[in-house]
Amino acid sequence: MADIFTADDFVGLLRDHPDVHRAHTKLWLSDTAVLERVLHAASFGFADLSRSEIEDKLKVYVQNDSFPAAQQQLDARRVLIIAGAPGVGKTTLAEKLAWTYAGDGWELHPIDSVDSGLKALPGGRKVLLFDDFLGEIELDAPPNKDSKLTKLIRAVAKNPDRRFILTTRSYVLEAARQRSEHLSDPALDLVRYVLDVGVYTRRVWAHILYNHLNAGGLPSPLIEALVSDTRLPMIIDHPNYSPRIIAWMTDPLQLGEVAAAAYVDTFLALLQNPGRMWRTAYRTRIGPHCRHLLIAVYFSFGRNVAIPVLRRGFAALHPKLCAKYGLSHGPQDFEAALKILEGGFLTITNGRVTFLNPSVRDFLKGELEDPALLGACAEASTSAAWAAEVWNQARGAKLAPDELTSLASQLAPAAQLLATRRTLVLSNGAIQEADISIGARLELLVAWWTQCNRPEFTAALQALAEAPPGGFRDVDADAMLDLIVQIRAGDLEGLPQGIDDALEAGLAQAFAYMNADELCRVAESLAESSGYLGPAAQDALTDAIRGEFANLDEVMKDIGGDEDALEDHRAALCELGRIAKLPDLTVDRAMRAIDERISNLEDYPTSHGGTPAARGLQGEPFSNDDLRSLFASLTDDARASSED
């Protein structure tokens, strides 16, 4: 984006809006170095924001009691999960917390995966931000795949120089806890890190609406109609009231041609049925090319899809849907749709596209339940991840058995993608995830083959077992073990012979990628499945364990000065030595090396005091008279403006 503004511009904005960040404004205005850090975090840590975008955020923000409560909990426990209903301001609260820490000298790390969070742990004082951390991709993963998240949470909770802010919708968090053995582990006690937000005082709700109306842009006749209507308190007190709906209903671009006489009725109707917020715009205000692009984003790999990848998905899907529904299409449809949807449905940052907020994805999930539409999406698969998302969507839509069988058949051409697409690529000098893991592909192919016995699926299974593109990795081990056990237990009769043997041989590759903690976890699974496995798996595990001891110096170098991480590694090696029955001399030598490293650690600077204090609006009574008095100034200003 253009028009990136300077620190002087930011000072001006803060002075123009003295009620914003009241507890922090004085600090930011008086310390240029602090201001520069906050500005850097705001402009580059989350998105390339323009002056107008940050000014819009400042104009409508209302300080409330969630901020000091969140700050207090984050300082005390170092991990904070901000949970709440869609649209109540979870991301906004998380951003304000993160920016405040940046103003106090902390290094900011927005992350979009657990792996990127683990990589960011070494170094000085850091605050990690993981927005919507339990999105659909993570929730659909097998339960044991979130063990890295618990590892990251524990690592941060032990370190006084780390803070971890996560956001999620309450119902997604509860569903994840119910199906995940790790997130429900009493030892982790996930609930102690959760802060439910969105229960604000009536005064705060009123000020949120007031600030959005006062920010400008809404025609004065609509403001007058709202303020003069006796149903204004019904809007403030509505159980579905949320900042997201308020932003929508005060944005002229979203309202279209709503007349003043119908404005309050439209407002209350949306509160009564919030799904209409996206439904009306999706069905009536954007063209088919825009709808097809949103579907392509929905089925694309990851939360933030690179524009070239999205273009390929759109190019495969758009002509197919146009042909299916008798629509015309042209070569400029992709660029036109991207331009129309930016800022309304999509956000584009550093060449990557994501939904404006999770509610867009939630809405599309309900829209994309037609079997014929899903079939076309299946045939347009451009990656293993795309095919997986189509299948997950169909299962969530609870299609009839014959409809699922038909969809599985339409996914048969995608089997070749699963057998050949690499999971990792080298991009800009860094290794990045390019598609879903080999283990996830094995599980998909078995599900499709079970639903529809097509030769494409068995051929792809055999190809993956014998020569997976890029090789097996640590994340594949659980799926490989499960498939080996199912085949040898006779649960999957009809698969080509030798798949289980190839998978068992491939475990050696996966073990080579594992660290000590992961090897401990897999060792437990191997012990439980010992009756179905040959000696090759155990020999490969023993070799990997010996490698951990042999590479101890390199591992300690990577850990650096994190004493807690060194202690955890010491415990893991002790357990691995027992599992592999290594000589006592080998284990003792490793224990002494780690103990010596810990005793020689230099003093490591720790944080002092946390962040500046904040205070929210008090919860004193706020009557209808108070409400009318607050909004009266809006109509007075509107009349004065029209007279001028």
C-alpha cells in the first residue's frame, strides 16, 4: 500500500484523538524512541498500513475493561488466549496489547503457525501474536498434531522474557479441547490462560456506535434517523450487538442505497440475523468472478495464500464454474475481482491474500454445501491441500452417502497431485510449506478409497509409501503408524501388498527429522503397536536416538541460553536413553554436558515490570437519558455542517 506515514504523522494522530489509548498517549508522545518502536509494530508487524487505515482504527477504538484485565493476565501468566464470539474485538484487543509491549521495548513476532513461533523463541524479549490460532485447518488435524502447540505454550510460560497472545472464537476453542488429548491435558490447564471478551458495559457499547458514527462518512440523514428513533436503545442492548456489525452498518460502501426511513429497520434486521451481513453482499453486490475468487481463497492452502498460487487456483476453478452455470468469463477477471474484494472481503499484505476476518470463512462454509458445486471444486483441485479442503467441506456439510461416493470419484484425478506434489519448497532462501504433509495425504487417500474403490487411489497410496516426494518427515509418523496397524490388522483388505512394508521402512526417514521430545512421543506409539511392527522400526528409532546423543553439542548451541529448554532436553535424553537401553556411560556423559552448560550460562537479562498501566471505562450505570445525551451532539454537528 502507498502513503505509509511517519512518526510525526503518528504524533499528530494521537494529539487529534486524545481519548484513544489514554494510558499510553503520554508515554508515546514524550519518548521518540518508544514511538518509533510502536510505529514500526503498527506499520510493519501486522500489515503495511496507510495513514488513513491507522487513523480509522484510532477514531473508532474505545478503551474498555478487557484491556487492563488482559494485560494483567498476560503479565502474570505470560500466555493469553483471547476468546469470544465472532466480531467482539478479539483481534483489536490483541493488536493493542502487542503494540503496547512494542512501546515498552519488546520485539514483536506475528506468527501464522506453531513452527514459526518455535523458531522465534531464541533471543531477547519477545511477544508472539497468533490470530485465530484454531482455524479450520488446525481443528481438522488429527488430535496428536497439536502437541507442538502445547510445547510452545509451556516454553513461553516458563520464560519471563516471553509473551504469547492468541485469539480464537469461543466455540472453536471448546470443540478443540473436546477432541484434543493435548489441549484437554490437565497438566497444561489451558483454561487458566483464557480470557473471554465481549461482555462490555452499556457505556462501552454506546461509545463504540458513537465513535463509528462520528468518524465520518455516513450520510447525515441516516445519522439523524438513527439518533431520533426511539429504538436506538434496542440496538445498543441487542444480544447480537458486536463491533463488527456496527462497523458494517456505519460503512456507506456496505449499506448501498439504504434510505434514511429504512435505516433503523435494516440495522435491527441485521442484528437479528448477523449472517445477512455477508450474505447480501455475496449474493447481490459482487459478480460471479468475485464469488469464484472467494471460493478459491477458501480452498487454497494456508491462511495467507500467495497471489500467484491463488491465481492458479482461480484459473482452474473460474472457467469450470462459468461453464457449469452458463456464465461468461474473461482474462482480466482475476485482477478485477481482487481489486473489488480488497478491503471488503479480503486483505492483501505483502503479496498474500487472506479473509478480512474469520467470519467471512464461517459464512462461506455455510454457502458451499451444494454437492454439484463441491464436485466442480473437486475437479478444479490444484493442490493436495485444495482437494483435502473440498473433502473436509463435504464431510462437514453432511452429504448423503451416495453424494460422498460421487464426490470421492470426482476427486480421483487429484490423487496424482497427492502422489507428486512436494510438501516443502525453497522460497527467498527459506524452506516453506507448499502443501499438506505426506501423512495427511495417506489419510485422505484411504478415506477416498474406502468411499469409492478407484484404482487411482491405490496407485497413489503405493507411490507415496514407496517414494514420497521430498521424503517422510516427523509430522508423517503418526499417520504411517496408524496405516501400518490398520493394514496388518486386516481392517483395509484389498490394498496392494507391500504398502505396509514400504511405510515401515520409511519410518527411518521420519525419525531422522525428529527432535528428542518427538522421539519420546513416537516411542510410546511404537510400544503400543509393537505387535504389528517388525524390528526395522525399532532399529530405526534406536539409530535416531543415538543420533540425538551424538549431536548434543549442536542441539545445545541451537537452544542457546534458555535454561528451561536445556532442562527439558536433559529430561528427554534421559528417557530416550532408557528406551534405547543405551550404556549408562553414554547417558551420564550427556547429562554432565547439559549440566555444565546450564551452570556456565551468563546472566540473562529479564524483563522488569511488564507494560505501562491501562485503565478502561468504568461500569457505572448508563441510562437511556445518558444515551440520548451522548448521541445528541451527532445531530447538532450534522445540522451545523449542512447549514455551513
